[in-house]
Amino acid sequence: MPKETEVFRGDERWAHFRFSVVGPLLASPPPRGDLCCELQRLASKRWRHPITQEWVRFGLSTLERWYYVSLKEQQDPVGALKRRRRHDSGTHPSMSPKLREALLVQYREHPDWTYQLHVDNLVVRSENDLELGSVPSYQSVCRFMRAHGLFRRPRRGPWESPGARKAEERFETREVRSYESEYVNALWHLDFHHGSVRVLSSQGKWVYPLLLGILDDHSRLCCHIQWYLTETAEILVHGLSQAFLKRGLPRALMTDNGSAMIAAETEAGLKRLGVLHETTLPYSPYQNGKQESFWGHVEGRLAAMLKGEKDLSLAMINEATLAWVEMEYNRKRHSETGATPIHRFCHDKDVARRCPSAHDLERAFTAEVARTQRRSDGTISLGGVRFEVPSRYAHLERVAVRFASWDLSVVYLCDPKDTRVLCRLYPQDKHRNAEGRRAPREPVLAVPDEPPSSPSGMAPLLRKLIAQYAATGLPPAYLPKETTPSKENESS
């Protein structure tokens, strides 16, 4: 490896230069009485300036001072030849305390302003408020701002947004540090990227597709990557399920707060699979920095190689992307880890879990909702479509169903207490129902096969009430009256 170049500050350069001039006199002291002649000889020579590299000469008195300063200091003769720092160095005396406070308030309100804009507005403030004092030069203000970390940075979203304010507050009060998971499949990153390469769709239109990328945090391995035309929860589940089937179930997944990432189907599916879903703060892309760095590789190498192809389709760009990821990116040595992603993924400690089948994954990524069952025909409504509930569950007033909003062909009835899938629900078929065929009702409780018998006399409760009333000894609360039935009642 090449040797790193040693960097010296200005005072250190002067110290080494001065010692190189008078050092030979210290290493080989001249005889008594010849020191003045040696200094005159050095004063007549030309030297390279340590900063500007121009040819210069130094007076005898200057060389004499250097010699005696270095001779007097026994421990560090080179350090003694350094230039003395001013006593107020680093204190910025040209900036008054009130002017500093005004500048800090102004920067806190407008961190995206340029240095020149800060200086111009500070001048106007000082003109309106004489207590601030005069504003120093532009260079002095810039030195003060750089020394206190007041660098220009873009604003994180619109200022009136609560999420942007929270992101600004966190960025100002908390440190930003790089991190890495200790194990393989402990944390995955997922994000969509708007590509710079356009493709020709089946409708004959040029469109810019979106790239879904999923990375492992520890190994930097690309678990799955695929181009799509839209960013929806259906697309996210489609790509994420492929990553699960390829690499196994991770312990945690980090995404941003996009609508597809926080959809009910996505969050419910990750919970059922036991994957911790962590989201970044709004307007804080640095929290998902590894994913952002990966997009740089995609644009710098993959997109650059695809721009020469004029007739690109979605299938062609997906085929090329997967070939690039598997044959180059996953097999290329990573500058930070010092190993290839595929080697680190296969040889480091892995905490992944076994991935269920594709059918179980499809069932997991479903949203669970409650619906009221119609007593008249035993149906519920989902997305404007009526589904028939089996008669076995006709007694339930509220039923829990699981479904994906993008696929109403598969709807499950589940137990609301333990979320077990009970059966599958099918849409109502009115044309088939018009044939008049009706299936027998499935009983809720087990009943004997014998037909129901006729009522056996008076009900027990009424017998009890009559006995209690008779035990009171009170006379009847009505007057009996014998009447002759009419002819109409006799005929009936």
C-alpha cells in the first residue's frame, strides 16, 4: 500500500524549516569565535519559503535568534521554533456576544441560507439595532460559522410540516452515527428508487420505472431487486415475498414512511411473520443510508450501461438488473466491509428463520377487518362486493375477515380471538341462487335426529306463578261472567 503523505500545519512547517537552517550548527558546533562567520554564511544563502516555495533570504539577527532559541530548549528544539499563537486566537473577538446570538438565531431559522446571505441580513440587523455593533468582514463571519459547525444544509421538508420540524429538532440535538447489525439477516433495508432509464411499456408509452431494492445490513447483500411501474402495497409484497423465499425471514426490516410501507396488508403481514418493522423519521434519509449508497452503484454502473440500449422493455431491464446484481455487485469486494457481500452473507453468523410456503406468505400479507353479517341472506360487503358466509357461522353478528385490497378473489373468515383461518369466503352468485337450490343449514349445536314433539302442557314458569298467587289467599282479581257464545263464534 502507498505510504500516506504526512500533513503539516503552517506553524509546523516553519518550525521544521527553521530547524533545518540552524540544525547543522547544533549538530556540529563551530569553534569558539566562528559562530558569527557561520551565521553570515547562512544569511548569504537563498532558501525556499516553507509556505510559498519562493526563494528568500534571512537576516543575520533572525538566524541568530533561531539558533539561541533552539539551543536553549533541550527537550523540544523543533517545537521551540514554532510561531507563537495570538492570545485571542480562536475567540473571534470581532464578533460581539449579541452579534453572535443574533447570528445563531438567524441560522436556526434559516439553515439553508448561504454564508453571503447570512452576512447581508446580519448587516441589516446591525443597522436597525445599534447594540449589535458593527459586522466584521465576510471572511470573519465565515470563520466563526465554520468554527461552530454552522454549515449550510438543505431544509428537511417544508417548515410548516410537523414531521419536518421533528426531523430538524432531532438532527440538531442528536448525533448522526454509522451503524451495522452484528449478524446476517438481523436487519434488512427496503426502499423504492426512481430510475433514470426509461422503458417502453406495453401500451406504447415511454415511462420511467421504479426499482425496489432489498439489502441485508450486515453483509450488504442485495436480497432481491426488481423494476416495477408503480409503487403500491401489492408491488411491495410481491418483491418482498421473493426476497423471503430466496434468503429466509429476517429479524427486522427498515423502511421509510411511504404509503406502500405502512399499508395495513404490509404491517399485518410482517407482524404475523414475526418481522420487526422499523420506519425512519420523516425527512431523515440518512437513517437508511446504506440503501441510498446502493442507489449510487445502480445509477453509476447499471444505469450507465443501459443508456446505450434504445429499445428497453420492463422484462429486459429486469433481466439485466438481476444479472448485474448476482454476478457483479454481490460478488465484488465492498470497500467498507473488506469482503464480498455473498461471502459475508454465507460465512458470518446467520439469525434468519425458515421462510413459509408461498401460499402462507400470500395469506400472511392480508388486512383484517370486522364486518356486520346481514341476517336476511347471510352476506357481508367488502369493497362493494358481497360475500356469502357459510350457514355454520350464521349466528355471528360481527365476523372478522382477512383479505388483500388488490385481490378480492381470496377472502378468509378468521377467528377474532386467535386469528385462525376458519374457511374461505366466496362472492355471492345471484344467477346460481336463482336456480332455487338451497343447501341444508349446518347446525350450531348438536341436536337429536328425532322430529320435535308438540308442547307438553303449561309452561313450568306459569305453573309456578299461579301457585304463588294462590298461596297469597287473595280473591281473584277479576269478576267471572258466564256469556253465551254468539253464532259467529259457534260456527268458527
